[in-house]
Amino acid sequence: MSVKFNKNSIFALTRRASLALVSGSVLLVFSCATAESKDAVPAPNSAASNSAAEKPAAPRGATIEIEAGGPADTVRTFYKLLREKKFRDALFLTNLRPAIESLNETELKDFSLDFEAIAGSIPTEIEINGEIVSGDNATVTANLPDPDDDSKFKLQKIELKKIEGVWIIQTADPVAEERIRKEGKNYFYNLRIETHEEEAKIMLERIAKAQVAYSIQHDNTVTDLNGLITAGLLPPDVTSSASTGYNYALSISENKRRYTATATPAEYGRSGKQSFILEIDKGGLPHVRGRDNNGKPLEPEPAKP
């Protein structure tokens, strides 16, 4: 859950943190020489210290002196605002500001499910244990929830830049930042669609793998979505579009030996644009294809003579 932007996990649209707007690069070992540095933890230089870095303890609050208005203070304030669900104020401290400042309150509520998923995983105390400043650039290190498992913590880095005398967290890389400036508030909407679409393809591929695992244990037969969920092979949210943005359907042949699965936008143009279908070829291999079908499910391709 570090603050390095990743378009594929910006939303609780990612099952990894349910829409982790602030997921990104993780540093298990952090060491750097710059003009000015505060660091309460020396760079690890032994097997024992490496092991400790991989499994840091739960956050215990700042372990360095934090200067008001400095980079570490900005990071601490950012997470505090997120935890308090003051999302607009939090994102004003990042280079996502052009995408958030033009959203009105009603539009901001469209993303409440996504943002609140982030807020719920932020601990009361953020352990900030390093600050390195070089001119108008800074790096802050902190012990934060793991993007892959928010019940665990990892040492992560957060990059900042000083702009007009204010430290700004760099959640987006230069390419994404330029896109944010061009798209403004539409950035979040477009990103949500892209994320949902990518995850829809991934879910269909996961269904294919689940059916293989199920058929091995059930005389080469397949089952419906509820059967795969009951068997522990799929997550329950595959039956709801609330977090996925897509409606999934599975059609099974009479002999329960073959199937097709579809993923269709729950709200065409808002939660997704492309429709997807998973088909099994004659060799038994799964294939996912998709296209904009105006919000309608894709149909299986006719059998070739």
C-alpha cells in the first residue's frame, strides 16, 4: 500500500486490496546516500537483518524526528486523512490533485466504495522510519500494509517533490501525471473502466483454472459458479457486480463436459465497455476474447466445419 501509482491496482477494484489506490513498489531493503538524511534504522548488512526487514513488526508510530511541513509530516498527514475518510484533502497532497479537485461531492461518492476500502486498511499509527531530502526531492520510508496482504507490513518508500514550497507525494509517474492533467476528473472514471476490464479477463482465466481443478475431482465434469465457490475455487464476489463492475455468467452443456463463461459490464460506459467470453476449443484449451458489444454479452463463435 505504498504510494506508488499502479493503474492495475489503483482501485479496490483490485482484489489485492479491493481498489488500492495507493499500492506500488515495495522496498524490503532501503539504502541511499544523499545530501540530507534522517534514518532510525541502518541499512541491513547481514542475513539476520535481511530477515528482520522482510517481516517488520506492526507499526509503532514515527521512529525519527518529524519536522512540521516536511516530507515525513506530509506522508503522516496523508495517511491520517485517508484513515479519517477525508479523501479530497488527502489526494490534494498528491499529484493526483488535478483528477480530484474538479469532482463534485456527488461524483466523489461514486468512488466511496473504492476509497473506503483503502481507509479501512490503514493502521492508527504509521511507523515512519526514514527521510532523505535532496533539494526539491525527498524519499520517506515507512512500515506500511503489504499490497498483497494488508494483515502484514513491509518497509516501503514514498517519493515526494517540493512544488511552490509544498511537499507533494508522487503517486503517479510522469506519463500518468500528464494523462491526469489532460483528463482531469475523467481520469478516475477511465481508470476504473480499464481496471474492471483487465480484472474481468483475469477472472475468466481464473474460472478456467477452477473448472480444471473441479473436473479432476469430479469425473471430468464441470459445474456452475456457485459450485466453484462452494468448492473454494472462486471468491464469492464473482456473483456480485458491486466491487467487480461486471456480471459473470456460466453456461454448461447437458453432459456437463463443456462450458462457456461471459463477463458483461454491469453499467455499460461506467463500470466497463468491453464484453468478454471464455470458450474452450476442441483441444480443451481456454481462450478469452473481448470487444465493445454495447453492454451486451458476447455469443460463442459458431463451430467451424
